[in-house]
Amino acid sequence: MKVNGGDIIEQKTLKMTGLTCEGCTCGHCGQPIMIFLSCLHGVIKTFPDYTNNTVVVSYNEQILTSDQLIEAIQKRGYAVVKL
């Protein structure tokens, strides 16, 4: 957790299924969820690692909780696990 001008910035690494299709290496398959995450109110940055099917999400915990973040991802049809 980091405090930035009064905002509490949290960073979580999430293991996700479907970031890439089997055999793909370019990350094109994961673009829709990365765009979705970037548009969530409270998300500051996303850092995908397509090779390991993980994404690091930096977000303002005063706006968005980790449970809300995971729920939003799951509603899009992705399985997710906090690491």
C-alpha cells in the first residue's frame, strides 16, 4: 500500500484465465480485459504478463476494493485468483 496525496494506492497481482489463447504469445486475446480494467473507476494502471497469465493492477482503494475488482473481472467471464 502506498499513500499518494491522501489517496491509498493498492497493488494486487491476479492470476487470470483467458489472458491469452493457448499457443498465443502476443497478448492480443487479453486486450479486451485490459481495456475493461483500465476503464474501471479507481484503476490507475494495469501491467499484464501474458506469459504467466497474471496482471498487476494498481488502484485507489478508497474508490475500488479488491473484492469489487475481482467481482468485476469475474462478471466478464474470467476466472481470477489473488496471489
